[in-house]
Amino acid sequence: MKKLLLSAAAWFAFVAPAFAADMPARTYTKAPPAYTPPAVIYNWTGFYIGGHVGGAFAGDNSLTGSDGRFLGGVQGGFDYQFATNGVVGVEAQYSWLNSHTTGVAFPGGGQITSNSDQLGSVTGRVGYTWGPGLLYAKGGYAWRDNPNIGVSIAGTPAAFTTDGSHQDGWTVGAGLEYMFAPNWSAKAEYQYYNFGSTTFTSGPAPIVGSRFRDDEHTVKVGVNYRFGWGGPVAAKY
């Protein structure tokens, strides 16, 4: 047996190198490249609609008082992204405010009350974008419903006149918007509305000539659905 094993080993040592020499050379195969996820390109160009909620706070010396009021509403608009980081657009916005009648006391047991529960605006806006984020400023035309003003003395209504309804005005604001998913963005913004001042031209003697500001400070958060041109988020391969 020992001689048989030695003979087999000797034969293998002699034949194996020759056999290996006759085998074809191994072909080199390059490893496949590592997977790289596609880069995301954010495009703000397109139409959008959405909704918002927030609060409204009147300025100093206002007929509506300084107490906060809840608001909610809708908005829609169009943005156009130019160059790399610039965005311009136009937006229409409408808000409902909860009914909140406020009063301003004057001498002789008198009181002035006011209630306004609708705000609207049509504004242009300009912004700077970096990927999914957009920082913007806005400004333009503002509207509100006809404020319901009343005057009373010791609880009895009194006749009066003012210099106008002050339904039309102007507005400015600023905000931050962020694309958190394809076609969806969220925003937070501050918007100021100014409708001039209301002056009482007749009525009880203590209020004649009195002047009150007609303005609102608002803070809102909202969500927009963006239709876009081919979608606001595109993959680049």
C-alpha cells in the first residue's frame, strides 16, 4: 500500500503541472461599481393650492383690540424659478377669522364696538431657494369685509358717521417654505395688513374726531400641493 501511495503521488506531481499549463488563462472581471442614488433636483416652477391656520392680532389703537383671534383659510398661486436660486411668483389668499366683537370705552359711559371676520390678499412674492427650502418676501393688495362698527351710550345705540369703510388696503409679509415630499410643501409666514385709519366724523361729542388704526398682524402655518411642470422634484441620473 505504501508503494502504491508513493507511486500515485509521484504521478500527480509529474502530470499536474503539465495539465495546468494546458488550461486557458482566467479572464479578469472588474467589480461592478457601487450604487450611487440619483441626485434630487428641486424645481419650484408651477401652480399650487393649499390651506393655512394661524392667529391675528390687531395693532395699537385699533378698533378690533389687541386680543388674538384664530384664523384659517386657503391660498393658491404660481411660482417661477429662474437662474439657480431665484424664485418669483404671485399668490391669492383668503382667511376667515373667528367672530370676536371688541369694545373701546369713551367718557360718559360710551363704547365703540367693531367686528371684522374676513381677510384677503393678492400679492407678488420673491424668494431665494436652496434645494427644498425657500425664503421669501411678499407684498401687494389687501381686502377685508366691511367692519361692523357700533356706538352706544349706557347700552343705548347712538348715531354716528365715519370717513369710510376702509375695506381696501395693502399688505407685506415674509416666510419660509419647505418641500417635504414630491409635490408637497409646508410653510410658516408672518403677514401684516393695513387698511388705513377710521375717523369718527359725527356722533357723541367725546368720539367726534377720534381716529383708530385699521391693521392686523397675522402668523400662519400652511401646506401646499404643487402641480408643477413635470413635478416639483425630479431625479437626475
